[in-house]
Amino acid sequence: MAKKKKNIDLRNKNLEFTENGISYKLLLFKAENMTVDVLRYENGTKLDEYNIPFAHIPKAIKKLIKPN
């Protein structure tokens, strides 16, 4: 039976990035399906919780998460 990959909680690392005027705060990295849960903010206002593929986040942030 295959091992289940663990989720990595990123809340305490306070990782954020901005793209197209929207700020993203990383919450949880799901290694099993290689996605990241984020909170989206625009002008300091919380929009929603969102799920994005790991490949779509900036390279500098990927290095900090280290999924391997």
C-alpha cells in the first residue's frame, strides 16, 4: 500500500506573494495532489480562500516550502 503524503501547515511561516494586484497568503500545502490553499486579499480586504496548483506560485516561495 502506498504511503500517504502529509499536508504541511504554512500559517506560521507567514509566506505571502502578490500577483496582478492581488495578495496571496499561503495556508496549507497538500503534498498528495501538489496544491496550496491560500487566502486572497485585494487592497487589504479578504476576498476568499482559494486553492492553486503548486506550479503556479513563484519560484522563491517554492524554495521555502521544499515539498520533497
